[in-house]
Amino acid sequence: MKRLFAIIAFICVAASVSAQELPSQKEVLMTMTRVNDYIMKIRYADPTAVMPYPSRRKNYETNIWTRGVYYEGLMALYSISPKNEYYEYAVQWADFHKWGMRRDDTATRDSDNYCCAQTYIDLYRLCPEPHRLRKTISCMDMLVNTPQNGDWTWIDAVQMGMPVLTKLGALTGDRRYFDKAWKMYASTRNEQGLYNEKEGLWWRDKDFLPPYKEPNGEDCYWSRGNGWVVAALVRVLNDLPSDDPHRKTYIKDLRTMCAALAKCRRTDGFWNVSLHDPDNFGGKELTGTALFIYGMAWGINNGILKRETYYPIVAESWNAMAKDCVHKNGFLGYVQGTGKEPKDGQPVTYTSVPDFEDYGAGCFLLAGSEVYKLAE
């Protein structure tokens, strides 16, 4: 009898998911615009102003990784809605930072510090003025010309840094950037052992490798951390040549991750902060959910993932985020604050304000840019 009830419940859930459709492109764009307007016009009207961080009694520069992720989302929005105000806002920010890394350090090996270069390259593509890339090229050439490959010791770093190398490789035609991207990714994936190929998920860093366990006895797979890897793979594949020798591995990793993520999704369309322990700070969370949807929608749009399998997931999850997270003024609820594991950045609620609000909007805009194309 229990088995019969389980089968009936599964059929009911599957039917409810498959019944959902994405809203029109116009509606998707309206939601994205509202979220972006909150950042651009309400929260950070001056893109050059420092960000206060009261709990640490300090201010942060606006070219750190959190703002870098927001500008990734803004450029994705610009690609489907090319308003001049978006371009000017991004250029004002880049000009203020002299198109450089955090602390203007072109010798930095910390990808959190050169994440901003993803947007510098996008802006250069729109207006190829040499000064826009000088510092980015200096920093990436330093990576290419030094033997170290193990810089990305936490999986967030893969998203912050890897697309800079592949974007520059696509722009210049210099395959050394693609080769270095692979070597650094392979170090994180294989040598440091942060990817569990059997589970299709990543441990955030060495602190979470077995025998570390969640309260329910499962391995700890942090939602947003895995979301960063999904986003990195999408952004790398966007720029990687079709004949790159490692392209098939990147595609395989993206497919494997999406299949694993589909299995641990909540029934309301969201993912928990702890992917395999729904009771360890369980509940709706936007950033991981948005990044997973970004990857799944991109996979459908590019023929890498099966539409019949993933469209229902994307539709339900996007609709859930738009309905349950987006406030009237564009503020996003259910955004986990910065950290590295489920307990960090809590509480995560509809009204809770995370320590940084910019990267949550960036994740949402990235997802929306692919959902918009899928809604067509």
C-alpha cells in the first residue's frame, strides 16, 4: 500500500510540474528589469560608491566578486535588452576602477579579485578601446606564464576566474588561455578532488571532503557553490571553440550535474542550501536555484540537455522565484548571505537582507537571460 501511495504521489507531482509553462518573454523581461532597477536605481544608484559592511566595520570596493557577479547579470540583461543606461552604468563603474582588479593589483592570483574582468571583456567587445583590456591581459598573462595551477581551492573560484581566461582566449584567438583554464579547472576537479563524479556534485573546499558529514549523515554539497560551477561551465562553453580538446568533458560535467540536481530539487521548485540534507537550514534559497536554472535553460537552448526533461523544471523553478522572491520594488527575498556552507548567511527569508545584495541580483539576471530565450 505504501508503494502504491508513493507511485500516486510521484505521478501527481510530475503532472503538476509538467503543467507549468514559462511566462511570455515580455513578462520575463519585466521581472528582470524590476530586479535590476532595484540595484541600479535604488540600492546602488552610484556605481562607484563603496559598500559598507557594518558587521566587519569596513567598506568594500565595488569591483570585488559580489559586484562582479552583478555586472555579469547586467551584461546578460543588456544582451537581450540593450538599453544605453545599462551600458553607461557599467562603463562608469569600470572607468572608476581604471579597468583594473581589486586594489588595482594585476599580479593577484585570487579570482575573487579579477572576477570583474569578465565584464571588462564584454564591454571591450562593444567598444574595443585598448585601455579597457590592458590590466586584464597583464593579469591573465601572469597566470598563463607561471606554473601554478592550484589557485582555485574553493569551487566559487571556478566561476569567478575561469570565464575570464576563456573570454580572453575567444577574443584574442590565443589558445594558451583555454589551456590554462583547463589546467586550473582540472586541478580543482581532479588533483584537489573537489568533484565527486559519482554523485555529480562538488564539495565546496577541502574542509568538506569526507569524512565530513551533514547532520543526516550525507555528504555536504552546498547549493550556491555548486551553482557557481554550473554557471562557470555555461560561461566557458559559450566562448570555447568547438574543437577544444576538453569541450566534451565540460559538457559531460554540466549534464551530470544537472541530472544530479534534478533529483534533489524541492517540490516547490527551489533547492535547499544543503542539497542532500533538507533539514540542515532547509528552506527556499534563490541564488543556488537561479544558477541551476541558468545552466539548465542554457543547456536546453544549446541542445545539450533534453527539453522534455528539463523544461518543466526550469518553468516551475523560474515561476517560483518570480512569485515568491521578487518584491514589488525589485528587492529579492530568500537570498543566502555570503559564506561557504548551509549555516552561513542565515536567516534566509522573504524579508531578510543579506550582507551583500548585488550578487543575488546577478544570479537572477543570468537565469532570466536564458529563460527569456527559452520562453520564445
